[in-house]
Amino acid sequence: MFKKDSTPSLADTKQFQAPWLLHTAASRSGILSLSKLWPWGVIDTRTQNTQEHELLAQGGITVVGSPTTPNTETSAHSPVLAEIMDVDIDSHGNYIHTLVIRNGGKSIEAEAQPRHNLVMTHGYFTGVGFFYRNYYDLSQVEGWDIYSIDWLGMGRSSRPTYKGCRAEGEDKRVSHAEEFFVESLEEWRKRMGIEKMTLCGHSFGGYMNSVYALKYPQHVEKLVLVSPIGLPEAPPDLEERMRNGYSPSNSDKPKDGEPLAAPNKPSMQRVMLFRTAMSLWDRNYTPQWLVRSAGPFSRRLIDWYIGRFSLLTEEQRRGMAAYSHQIAMLPESSASALGDILRPGAFARRPLVGRLSTITVPTTFMYGSHDWVEHTGGLEVIRRIGGRVATHLYRVPNAGHNMHIDNPTVFNRFLVSEMKGVQV
């Protein structure tokens, strides 16, 4: 059932070479990636282990069997022990990459007495490593085991072929994508022997955790949605706005009958950019495809992306970039499902705002103080729930969409409070 994540011998090391980069949406459309002309590198499990373990070590987490020495932000305390395993979920070789912290990180042995379970799920284009600044504090809550997973087809989980249902209509397209992730999470839960769990999901993870909790409420003690995507209804003129070069918001497009000031009129370049982006999005192209297609320049793209985390030290950004680059270069899989659940502009094809109004488990929302995801979506869900279940909304100061990275001290404090609330 479990394949432990130990450092492999060179003979056992899996290698992913550049030619497989063509097995993406790019090859289907005839677009050529640089890797076809320039085989430039090899990705192996040894390197993946190293980058993941070193990033976790920055947060005070020691992976059992890893030679990495923690360089912890909590250096006054002992490192927390974590186990990393690949949990088989079917008979076809698919598995969920999983981090487990038990007993406050003092040992990896499971205790006999009942414990609460926190299961953390990452956002798009990330993995279990992106919570490296949170695991230490969360693991110190007495009576809790901490689990963190990579979604099937993302991070370091297995990469099955993802076949969307784009040609079969929007309802089928969304249902197929949601089922892919929700059922793999449910199978993972069964294999791990977890009866009840508090689900904490960031962004994309928040969306899928919501769908899971709606389908399997009997296995969810509490739902913690960290800047979840897909809540609000899309503006009725969304597609028209974007085709004409306006952002999805209502701030830059004049109201009907109002004159358009010349300086505010989108340029032809912007219009063409928006239309191209809409086309690629709807055809399930992904940021990972762009990174893989960049060949030897792929790491530069990742460095630029991670450089946005200005509150991190240079060492922390290097660690995140190395980790992110490794998982971005793995074969295309379920990352392409993003276009199946979201319309251009990041509005859900099947918005959660109405669906979550029927939720039957306590639900908490968290947003960054300058989050691109509007906290008003969470407020509207709370209004519609109308007090049927316990709800709460936090705003993390000095933080954006990735508040668990930008301001881990406050984020951790809020989440610990929610965990302790389950115990009452």
C-alpha cells in the first residue's frame, strides 16, 4: 500500500528526459517546444527528494531517512520528524504523494488512542512543499496528526493521463474534472484508514475540498478554505470584456452609454493577448506546459515566479524555486483540468457560492489582506448558510493569496485556533 520515500540508488532512479515534453497539448496542436530541438536535462527521483527535503528542512521538518539537516526558523526547538510516502490508490500504479507528521513530530509511530486529523491540500502549480512554513507550528497541537498530499497528477503524485470531456458539454466537463480529484482523495482516505478529518485546502485545493465535503460530509469534521477559487458567479459580460481587452473586474470597462476615455481604451496588443490567453485556457493549456516548453530557460521562468514572494529570504526563494522547478517539469497530467473547472478570468464554470449554501459541516474561510481572490465570496457563502452550521472568516494581514507563505505566524495562529475548536 505504501511506497516509502527513501533516497534511491542510481540504478533505481527514475529519469524523465526532455523528449517526453512533447506529450502535451502542444504536440496535439503542432506547437513546437524547445525541448524537441535541444534535449537539455534529466529529472530524477534523487534530485526530487533532495529539493523537497531541503525545502522542508527550512521549516524545521526532518524527513525520516533524509540526510538533510534542518535549518529551521524555529532553531530554539527540536526538529519535527515527518514521514513521506507514496500511497497506492488503485491497481494501475497510481499513488498520492503524502507527508505525515504524528505525535507532535517526536516519532513516526501511530498511537493507539483516537486522534484528530488535519489534511492539507495545496493550490495549483504547487505541492506539499509550499506548506513548509506551517507544518512545525501545526504539529505542536496536542492530539493531532498532520497529513499533506499532492493531488493526483500534480506535485510528486503519479501522473496518469488526464482525458477531459471538453467536447461533451460544460456540465460533463466539470463533473469529470471534479470526480477525478474528489474520488482519488476519497480512495486515499480509505487507504490511510482515516475516518474523520479537518480538510484545509488552499486555492484550487479549497475548491476540491469543498466538492469533497459536499459529497462526503460524514468524513469531514471541519472545512478550512484558504483563499478558495471558484466561489463567485462570473459577470454576465465576462467573455465580452476579455475579448475586448478588459480585465474580469468591473472597474475598467465603461457602463452602457458612457463614453470611453482614449487613454483607457485597451490597445490592440492587449486585445490580442487577451484573446490568445482565452483560447489557450479553453483548450486546457497550462503554465506547466509553458515552463516545459521553455527548455533550458525553464528555470528562469520559475525564478521569476518565485521572485514575487518578496517577504522571503534569498535562501528561501532559492529553495522554493528548486522545488517548484522539479515538479513543474514532470509529465503533463491533471494540471490541464484547471480549464475544465474555471472559465477565463478564474471564474468557476459551476460556481461554489450556491453549492456551499447547503454545506453541513463547520466551514471557515481565510484570505490575505491583499489577496487577488475577493473575501466577499466567503462572506456571501456565510450569508447564504444563514447560521445552519458554524462559520468564520479570517483576513491575514500583510499577506496576499499565498498567506501561508507571506505571513505564516498569523496564518498558523488562525489555523491552530480552528484545530483547537474541533477538540472542544
